[in-house]
Amino acid sequence: MLTIRAAVAPLNAEPRVSSPLTSQLLHGEVVEVLETRGDWLRVRGADAYEGWLHAGYTMPSVGTEATWPVSLGCLVRTPTGVVRALPLGARVAPDAQVIDGQIIAPDTLAAHFPRQPMAIAATAMGLFSGAPYVWGGVSPWGIDCSGLVQRVFGLHGVPLPRDAWQQAEAMQAAPSDSLDGLEPGELVFFSDRDDRRITHVAIGTGDGIVHSSLTRGGVFVERFGADDAYVRRLGGQVVGRGAAI
């Protein structure tokens, strides 16, 4: 087992730096090594998602990472004097000094992030507001649609798979072609393909959705009833809905 030592580490589709980004891993996350090719490792994360990671992003696991504080966005100084930023959701090593921002103990996560639909929507709208769209991204430094869903629900103690289609399967989302009556915290799935394969996911807010959209440049709140061509287009691409809690 290895631990991510970089603030954010890219997970690639193939064992080369120029291969497509499929996801990211944050500081303090632990991975299982499945295969080694030189300095490249095929790894599996806690969400069972697999990909290729360069060994330079890792350090030996100490086995206590689950007890490390969770960053809400902070700046730390390491024992060697290196100052680094850590994004929301990263684990903070116990020997690091927090010099700015906030961290919380893992056993207080449930109090900060209650398992309630409206709280989930509020986290997506608040803590990820303004995050740019990055394919494969998982933090406010850059995030895609399914990364937003996975990370937001994860903070609230609801583990979900990495990709949108996997999330729909995990919660057994019901087929749908409408946004009518979408509840806060409910997930809605979209497709822009002829075969209706899921390509996008968003979180209901009560009067709209919050999602990470390439068309919007990142995390954005859409309001139902808005006189907007993109919102109308999304309404015609709904293929399923489901509640994770």
C-alpha cells in the first residue's frame, strides 16, 4: 500500500505522462498497487477506481492515514520547511503545521457535513463554487461532473463510484426524461449521445441543479425556468434520476 504525497496526483489511462487523465488522487489517500512497469504503477483507490500513477507521487503508507485531519482548504508547512497548499478533501499529515485555512478531525466530519439532502446541495454550491472544469478532476482546483458528485457525497459520508454511469448503476437510478419535481440532493443523469449512454450528472438544489459543466467553464448553478438555451438543452437530455440517501 502506498500513500499520495503530492497535493494532487494525476491518475492516467496508460503508463505514460502524456496519456489521458482519468481521475486524480489527493494527498493522504491510500492506494493498492496492482502492477508495476518501471516507475509507473497501476493502482486501485478506496473507491475501487483503477489507473496508472507515477511512483514519484507516492510514499510508503503508514497505516494511519484514515485518522489524519481533513483539509477544508489549507496551507501547511512540512517538517522540512516546505510550504504547500492542500485542497478540500486532502488528508493532512499529523506532523504538518497548518499556517492558514482550516482542517477538521475525521470524527467530526458528520457534524460538519450532515447526511441530509439540502446540506449536500449546499456543499456543492458553496465549497465548490467557482471550481474550473477539468476532465478527471476531483477538487475545487479543477473538477468534472462525476468528480463533483463523488467528492460532495463522500464528505457527507455517502460513498459513490467515480464515473457518472457507475453512480447511476450503484443507486439504481430510475429512467426519466424530466427535471420536474427534482428534489435537493437528488441526482439527475444526462446523455448527449444517440445511444443514451450517460455522459453527465448533476445534483438537485430544489429550484435547479448544480453541476460541473464544460459549457459553463466549471461548477455552476442552473435555475429552472431560466430563459437559457443551455438549460433547455439539458432538459431534453435527461435519462435518469435517483436519490443516494
